[in-house]
Amino acid sequence: MHPTIQKFHDYVLADNHDDVPSLMAEDITFQPPTYWATWNGRDAVGAVLGHVGAVFQDFEYRRVMGSDNDWALEFQCKVDGLDCVGVDLITLNEDGLMQHFEVVMRPYKTIGALREAMNARVMKDPAFLKHKSALS
């Protein structure tokens, strides 16, 4: 496994979301499962993922697949008591940092619960709101 992917895997499972941005390229792009939009930049993506880590419950990785710069990390968790399965699709840049990060999830009902939980959290977080303009 690529060292960046291993560190990301370890940080997430240790609930250490503060160190995740150190694994990201400055101009990382992030596509969330809850809407069709892209977050741009290390600070904005770090803020989003920090809140996601607080919303997901009983999170665990089921499989890690990939090689070179393209990786898929399959996970399962709960959101507001609802079961979820998803995949983190991560592309690393030439420096080994996360350049593109996309999350796909199912079922639909859980994605709706995630959207509601995230909106409730981030709209009360002044540190997050400064990144709202990063949404394109």
C-alpha cells in the first residue's frame, strides 16, 4: 500500500482527523456524496472531512484496493443509526499527496441523513463557514 494511503487509513481509524490535511495537495479537489459540487483546497477539504469524521459512527474499512496513484477504500459505517457502505476514491499526485478525493455511498436514505447532519454541524462552525466560498 502507498505510504500516503496507509497514513490516511491509520489516521481515520484512529479518529485523528487533524493530521489528514498534511496528506493533501494544497489544491486538492473533493467531491462529496451528498451533492454534485466540488470543494477545492486543503483547508476547505480538511474542514469538510473533519465534520464527516464526527458524523460517521462505527466506521471501518472493509477493503483497500489500488496501486500507484489510484486507490479505492471501501468502508461501512452508520449515519444517524442508518447503515451505509461507501468508497473513497483517491488519486495521488506525483509527490504522493492526495490530489483528488471522491466519495460514493449507498443507500440513498443514509446519504440524506448525512446531508442533514453535515448541514447542522457546518452551519454552526465559524471556521468552516469561511470555506463556504470554496464550493464551486
